[in-house]
Amino acid sequence: MDSMRGQGGIQMLLTAEQEAQQIVSAARNLKMTRLRQAKEEAEREVANYRSHLESEHQNKISESSGSSDSTLKRLEAETESKIQSLRDSASKVSPNVVKMLLRHITSVRN
């Protein structure tokens, strides 16, 4: 009788282990889905911002198209310096944004 009871306990443990593996797997899948969503959202924001900057650049170029080459060169230099400063500030802030996103994405709430 004790051997039957022991086998039932072992079977219960195996079942509990399988359920735990399923829960962990589901949590992993959810985490990966959230990471993908965050990455896609960040890429969309970058694309929108880039297109916004491009349109501003094109507007400045079209406004100055009737003026001399020096004005065009000056505008291009200003644009490049602004783009570089934006890239610098984005590179400074990027690690913090990534850390924040990962912290919020990887925290599991019930």
C-alpha cells in the first residue's frame, strides 16, 4: 500500500513540475512578445522623427533655393550640426531609455 502511495506522490510531483514548466514557458513567451513590441514601437518613433527632420530640412532647402550657394552651404552646415547634436543627445539618453524599457518589460505583474 505504501508503494502505491509513493508512486502517487511521485506522479503528483511530476505533474506539478510540468505545470511549472508551462508557466515559465508562458512567461518567457510573454516577455519576448513585450520586447518585440517595445522594439517595434521604438523603431516607429525613430522613423517618424527622422521623417520629421527630413521634411524640415527639405523645407529649409526649398526656401533658400533662390538664394546664393553660400546660404545653401550655411543651411546644410547648420542642419548637419543639429543632426549631430541630436545624435549625441540620443546616444547619451539611449542606455537609460533601454534600461527603463527593460525594467518595465521584464517586471511581471499579476
